[in-house]
Amino acid sequence: MVKHLTDDEVQQFALAKLNCEKETLEHIQFCSECKARAEVYRVMITGIKHRSQPALEFDLSAAVLHRLPLPQTKTTSDRGLIWLFILIGIGITGTTIYRFRGSFAYLFDGLTTILIYLISVSSIAILAGLCIDMYKKYEKEMKLLDSY
């Protein structure tokens, strides 16, 4: 009983004779059945390589793009929300100053008035800048999520 080559071995021989094992080459030389199978595979591979690319009679991309929904753009104005955050921040700051007005006298005792105003305005400006930056980052990420 003769043991024939597997389909993988025959296909490897049909694709690249030089990369086959020595036993496979010797078997195909003496076995007419495996040699015929290898020839069938070689003809199939050659036919696949030389076939022409199918040509469509219509523009497929235009047909597909025509059916896709148009992206919807949102034109929302979030200025009101920004002003709301600013007013809330001013309200919290004002309430804190009012509630602890007696303690602030001891806290800033010895500092000149201009230095107190400078520190206060700088702190508020930095806080406002950080809040606006955080909100713009949030808005950018939401637009990115909406695009999916």
C-alpha cells in the first residue's frame, strides 16, 4: 500500500518546488497520481494568477455614498452655560468671603491692601482660566464622541 502525499504537500510542490522537502520531491517523481494532482493544482494556480480583475459597469462608491446618511452638525451655543459656571463661582467666592469676613481681617493682617487685591484678582483669573480650559476640553471630547 502506497502512502500518497497530503493536499498541503501537493499544493506546496505546485507553488514552489524548490521549497519542498526531499521526500516530497522523490515521491512525486515516482507516483503518477500525486504528480497528476500537482499538475491540477499548478493549472488552477496559474489560472487564478492570470485572470482579469472584474470590472463593474457602474460606480460602486457613488452608489454607496448616495445611500449613507449625511452627518448632522450641531450648532449649539454654550455661552449661557459658561456664564452660569462663572456666576456660580462668583457666588461661592462671595458667600465664603461674607461668611468668614471676620477671619479674613486676621488672615491678611499686616499685608497692604493692594497686595490683597492683587492676590485675589490673580487667583480668580487663574481659576476662571482653568475652568474655561476644562470646559473646552470637555466640549472637544464630546464632539469627538458625537462624530462616531
